[in-house]
Amino acid sequence: MEAFMTVPEVRRTVQAYVGAWNEPDEARRRWLFEQSWTEDGTYTDPSVHIEGREALVRHSRKFAERWPGAEIVLTSGVDQHHRMVCFSWRVVAPDGRTLREGIDFGELAEDGRLQRVVGFFGPLPKPG
């Protein structure tokens, strides 16, 4: 890891990013994304490619509408080297069911905020 950010700082960035997805209040969600995400950041998962923070705010609203009351929880610590991060997560319904699980790989900008996240859904496939 480059010395520009400490392990706790990187962890706080990822926690703010995940917290934004879980935040029901749009103004607070936007603020959390401002703290953790660059203005021109990109987000890609199997269902979507998004460019820019405002587009991510709009997309996160769709997540809340699709799964009301669901929450993203980290299922791993944040692994990191250089400006790259990796963490696993799952979406948990209010009744405790797992709705989706996955892993995100991210790249940090020089200011320490995420500038790119690529997410994968589900467990990794078996070899062969």
C-alpha cells in the first residue's frame, strides 16, 4: 500500500461507500458518496455500468426501491495494496435472508476516495 493512506483511512472510505448504499435518506446518501466516491468515478457490475457520482446516487436509489429495508453488510475485511481494494459483501433482507452476495474490487484516487469499483455477484465459479 502506498503511504498516502493508512489502513484505517481506507477502511473508513469503504465503510462510507457501503453505508451510502444502506442510507435511506437521499441527502445523507449523497453526502456519504461525496466522502467516499470521486465525482467522475465509475461503477460496473454484471447488471450495469455507471459513470459519475450523480448516476451512482440515482442507481443506489433503485437498489433501495428493489429491496426495501435490505442492507449491504461486509463479509470480509478490506484487502488492499497500492491503490487497490477488495472486499466481499452480501445483501441481507430485513428477515435475515441473503438476497445476493458478491465481491467488489476498487481503485482509489489520489485523494483517497474510490474512483472505480467493479463488482461480481455470487460465489466464484468452480474450476473447469
